[in-house]
Amino acid sequence: MGRAAVIARQIRWYVASLMGDNHYRRYLEHRRRTHPGEPVLTEREYWRMRHAAADANPGARCC
């Protein structure tokens, strides 16, 4: 694989991380690793929980 392809893959990973594209996948990996056998949220339930938590605790958001 050429250097340009490696750089493109790294940029794609970085942008996906910033946009939250891999958050649900990371959540699933965490649940499997730390809470095996317990039920997990569906992707829809996961995003609802994340947005509700962000609305309840705005933290450092500007608005």
C-alpha cells in the first residue's frame, strides 16, 4: 500500500472520530469487554441517551 493510501486512511479515521461515526462501535466494544453477557443498547437507544445526557449536562458548550 502506498504512502498516500496510508495517509488517506488516517485522515478518514480522524474525521470519522471527530464526527462521532465510531462512537457506537466503541460503546459495543466497551460493553463486551467490561460487561460481558449484559444487554446492550441499540444504536438508536445509544444516540438518544447521548443526546439526552448532553442536553442535561451542557458542560463547555457555547450555546
